[in-house]
Amino acid sequence: MRSRANTIGTSLIAIVLLSLPWLLPAAKLNISLGTTVLLFGLAAASVNILLGYAGLMAFGNAAFFGVGAYASALFALHVVPNLALSVAVGSIVGMLSAMLVGPFLIRRRGIYFSLLTIAFGQVYYFIAYRWNDMTGGEDGLTVQRPPLASAQGLDDAQFYFLALAIFGLLMLVLWYVLRSPFGLTLRAIGQNEQRARYLGADTNRFVYLALTLSGFFAGTAGALYSMSINFAYPLLMDWHQSGDFVMMVVLGGTGTLWGPLLGATIYALGANVLSSKTEAWQIVIGALFVACVLLFPRGLLGLVSRRGGALPLALAPETDGLAIALAAQAREPVVQQEHG
């Protein structure tokens, strides 16, 4: 039953995403809004790896997002004006940035982990803000979207489908990783790290790998975002942007595959549509966020799942991840029990 609900829900999401280039103009909205939703959803998914599964509140992923944006723009400007290579460079540099700060974070938990992520994120922000010769400083860096294969660059609709293809591929990778022994152990750490250690898991190593994967996802999203708006600027790395990514995850549903995309959709619509109707759009989004935290902490997707009696579009967060991780490490079959 749950598997069927997941399949139907994922199919509906795929149909909607494939139809957006026609649905958005019909609603008098720009196609670039759909691209923003995808890329913010991907960046929020990078936060969800740490928050939703490892149980670590990360407020610094905007640093990896911004580093990916700058690396992609600088590569296109000064090395090779090729879209595929620029995005690949941004993804790798975002991952390397996470690997660089990882050793300072993996032994910290709780509020100390959160504060350190903010601190390192602000270090990246001030480097971009002050390094005028390289990053353009406060004015940012303007870059023309380079071509993909031919001499002609992609228009907004074509770029949307490119972003959708990369988004779909990375979400498929994430779906597979989170069901692997690594992902199951990560969920065990989020449930009870001490018990996970008793099972023999090197939790610091798993957290470091989760940070690396999170940095790769955020770097990819940032690289595509700078190519989408033809611009990279320091505020992409600011802690406010990190807070927005966390809010997207909480709104949509932590520990679910599609929750970050739902949260990114709500935020993007608020920033681009609701803001044209009222100056108080941030109050509306903020009130919804507070309601999620107080009334349905599993997010909107978790609320819909609970009312529906199943858990569509999610990764079975109620399953005993510790038991699964133990069985996965022992390479023994395990029966997953669904909780009513």
C-alpha cells in the first residue's frame, strides 16, 4: 500500500514538473520561477540530508551553495565558457568546501554544531564580500550563460529542462543512497547516536560523509542557480539564506524525499508571487513556519501523509532505523515493520 502511494505520488510530481514550462506561462508566471523551485529544492534537500536523517541542525549550507555559484561563474568567465563543465566545477568545489570544514564539525553535536556551521558559513560570506578582485565584492559577479554543446546558449525553457534532468538524477541518487547501508546508518544516528555507536558504527565518519554529500548537492544547486540568473553575489552565502533552506525543509517535511521540494515551492511562490500582492509576504511565510513547528513538526507532507493513513512520498521515517542499520551491517535480511 505504501509503495503504491509512493509510486503514484512520485508520478504526479514528475508530471507536474514536466508540465511547468506550459503551466507557468498560462498562469502569467515566468519559466525561471520553475527553475528556482527546482534549485532551491535541491539546496533544501542538501540540508535535509543532515537535518532530516542525521538529526543535525545545519545553518551553513548556503556557503556551499554560494561557493558552487561563484566557482561555476568564475570557470565560465576565465577558463572555458562551457555550461556542463562550469556546473561540474561548481559541484566539485561545493563538495570540497564541505570536506574542508568537515573535520571541525564532525565531533560537535546540538547547538555547537549549529553555531559552527553558521560561523564557517559567514567566513565564506566575508571572503566573497571582501575579495573584490576575484568575486566582485558587494556588487557580485555577472556572467553570461555559456553554451552547453553548440555555439548557441540555452533559453529559459531549455535551461529548465536541463535543471530538471539534473534534479531528477540527483534525487534518484539520494533515494538510492538513503536506502543503502550508509543511509540506514545515517538514520540510526539521527534516532539515537549512542546506540548506533554501540552497534559498531563510526558515527563521526558517517557524519563527515553526509556533510560531503550535502556539500555536493548544495554546490550543484548553486552552480545551476548562477547560470540561471547570470549572476553570483555574496548574499547567496549569508546565514539568512541558510535559514531559508532550513525553513523550506521544515515546511515541506523533514526526513522525506519530496518535502524540501514542497517547501521550496511554497517559499518561491511567496517570494515571487505573494510579494507582488503584499509587502507582508514574509510574515505569512513566517507564520506558516511557526505553525509547522508547533502543530505539525513533520511538515506539510507529514500532515497529509498522516491524514491519508499512509506515508506517501516519504522515506518511512517511522521504521526502526537502528534495527535496519544493524541488519545491514551484519548483511542479514530484515523485516521492516510499518507502524500504524
